[in-house]
Amino acid sequence: MFGRRAWIGLALAGFTALAGCGKKDEVKKDGGPAASGQGATAAPQTGDILVGAYLSLSGEETQFGKDTQEGIDLATDEVNQAGGVKGRKIKVLYEDDKSNAAEATQKVRQLIDRKVVALLGEVASSRSLAGGLIANTSKIPMITPSSTAVKVTTGREYVFRVCFTDDAQGVAAAEFVAQKLNKKKVSILYAAQDPYSSGLAESFRETAKKLGLEIVADKGFQKGEKNFRTYLEQVTAPKPDIIFTPIYYSDMVPIAQQAKEKNIPGSMFLGGDGWDSEDLLKGAGAELDGAYFTNHYAPDVPWENSKKFVAAYKERFKRDPSSLAAQGYDAARLLYDAMGRAGVIEPKAIRDALAATKGFQGATGTISMDANRNADKPLVVVQIKDKKFQYFATTNEKK
Ligand code: PHE
């Protein structure tokens, strides 16, 4: 819906170039997945059903991976305890991509070589773009629980998501500023090379302009930067009412700490779903008191479907689930549901069943797949208060 710019990312230029222009993705036959061609071969119809999950289980965004894994484990155990799918148990093979896109590519290749019939992963859009290229070329269906960058599913017939896209999230964030907070002047601070952060910033920027907000500063920082003090001076100098920071918690913690040194109140910041981590609360919960962010879900969300999941998760893991856990759970449950609806447990039939999903009752809302394999879902706004995430509002509530 909105035009994407060339700054989508240097590291990803190769992938986005392949994904763009309606051109089909291609992977050279260098012993990779295209050569193994598993999508075309018949999957075994007895024994455990093998599902691959590639996640950030170490590295920068470890919390993303761990939370998602817990959600997937909960879903898998529930389904297996209830008899599995078509009388067969599901076995999830996990791979750690170390929060790195190149590793994600390799891990997806390895999982496909191990004959998985479907893939779950990744959380971060940069890694889902990388892994999704391999999954799509190999014709193995993949569901990302939480990658919101628009391009993740574009033109990739085998790639699905159970979350909303950043186009929807950027619009919701800008509307929240203009219509709920009734603010006027905004600054934007984002991660220039990251497809999630820059895509979300772009969507916000476009809607903000349409709504008559004034963008008084707009700064992209570089990957690996740790000292944000100059950026903070630049984005606060023109006296904004709000600073939009659509970045991951791993960058937001030092930014919030450095903002505190400059007496910038936490309530000036507005984030996106990348903030959702216990690590944000631990590292900068006090500094961000009063801040808001758009998200998929909150543990205290007043949705009937979420309650059963929250209770089961708390009982097993003794803490509140993050949205990552809820989305990992939904991605896995939806995959197993599609397997049940598929005529046969093989990649193409599972893909077709996933594409046909309508009204699936997930912990993060009711999920129907649209023609572009994206879930059309409500968004929530969460506020940080007393070092806790608190449900604040639901936007674009669905019929
Ligand atoms: N939406 C983020 C991305 O696309 C990942 C994310 C999802 C982070 C949910 C936190 C919570 O990269």
C-alpha cells in the first residue's frame, strides 16, 4: 500500500531485490534447498510429523527466541496430549540462528534437509526475509509468528504470518498520536538498516503527514551504534511532543538510559512491537514510565480467547507470557490445525490449508489469512507503568 524506499537495508539488498518486482525468488543450485527439492517429494505418512523452528535462541534478541519457543512448546504438548494430528505426534526440531540473518538461511536449509514438512520462525523480519527465501524456493510452508515487515510475505506463496503488518502498525501508531494523545509535533528515531524498523518508520511517517502531524526531526542510526546521545539531542532540540522509536528492546534500553541522563521523560517515547520483552522492563522500566507502544497483545488484554492461553502458560512457566510467546503459540496451533484440515501431511497440502484459514481462534485474536498470506488482526496499545506492561487500548477492532 505504501511505497518502500531503497533504504530498506544494505545487508538485505540481495533478498529484497529478489523478492521485489513481482519476480519469483530463486536460489542457485549450490547444494542448497532448491537441489533437495523436498516440496516435490512425498513426505512420510507414518511416525512423528517433523516441524522445523528457527529462532534467535542466542545473540542480541535471545529473549525473542526463548519466549517464542515456550509458546510453541506449549502448543505442541497440548496437541500431542490430545492425540496429535491424524493420529501422529508432532516433533519440533529447533535451530538457533544466533539472531543473525545469514545463520537463519543456513538453519532453514539444514531443517529442510532433515525433512521437515513445515517451518516456524523467525521473530525478527530481517531473519524471516532470509529464511523465507529458502522456504519458499524449496516449497516448504513457513509461518512467522511475529515478523511484521511487509516484504516478508510479498510474492512468496509458501510464507505466511499470524501477525499484522507494519503498514497497519504504523498507521495505528500515527493515529494514536494524533487522535488519542492529541499531539502535534513528532520526532522519529529508528534503525536505518533494519527492515522492520525502517519499514515501520516509513508507514508511520506517511500516515503522520496525512493526519497533519509535524515531523520535526527524523534520524536513522547505524547498526551497532551504542552511544545515542547526539541523536537524542537532535531529536529533542526542535521540542517534539512525542519521539517515535520503532526499534527492538535491545537498542531501546540504552536509548532510554541515555535519555534519562538528559532528563527526557519516559512518557515522551512511543514504540512498536519490538519493545515487547521483559528485558526492556528490567533494563529501562523506570526510565520509560508512562511510555506507550503498539503491540499484538498484552497479558491483561480483555479478550476471551487469550485467557485460556495465559492461564496455561502461567501455570507452566510461572510468569506472564509476552506477545512473542502468544504468537509462537498461535503460529504452532494454526499450523497443526491446518495439518488436520489438509488431505495429507505434505508441504503443498499444508500450504493450501494454511491459505484457506478463516476465523481461527488464536490467543492473539481471530486469524483469517488474506490473499497475501497476512493475518488481518486488531492491534493493542500498551503502556509502561510501574515497570509493567499494561493494556491501554485496542485499535482497528475487527468485525
Ligand atoms: N515485529 C518485529 C519484526 O518484524 C518482531 C517482534 C514481534 C518483536 C513481536 C517483538 C514483538 O522484526
